Amino acid sequence: MVPILLVLLLALVLFGVGFAVKALWWIAIAVLVVWLLGFLMRSTAGGSRARWYRW
């Protein structure tokens, strides 16, 4: 009985990790798209070194 529960627990953990990794990939792609859009649409005011973000 215990080995079956351990296998089911392992399967549940691996499913959760797989879902989290897939979600993180989608978040990374969204951040990359936003960064690329900001890079391409940066303001020209202030010279050629102007940036769309304030760091």
C-alpha cells in the first residue's frame, strides 16, 4: 500500500513541476515580447541613447 502511495505522490509532484515549468516558459516568452517591443519602439527624444525604461 505504501509503495503505491509513494508512486502516486511522485506522479503528482512531477505533474505539478511540469505544469510550473510550462507556465514559466509562457511568462518568459511574454516578458521577451514586451522587452522587444520596448526596444523597437524606444523614444528618440534625448538622443540615440534614450531608453523606454527608467533604470
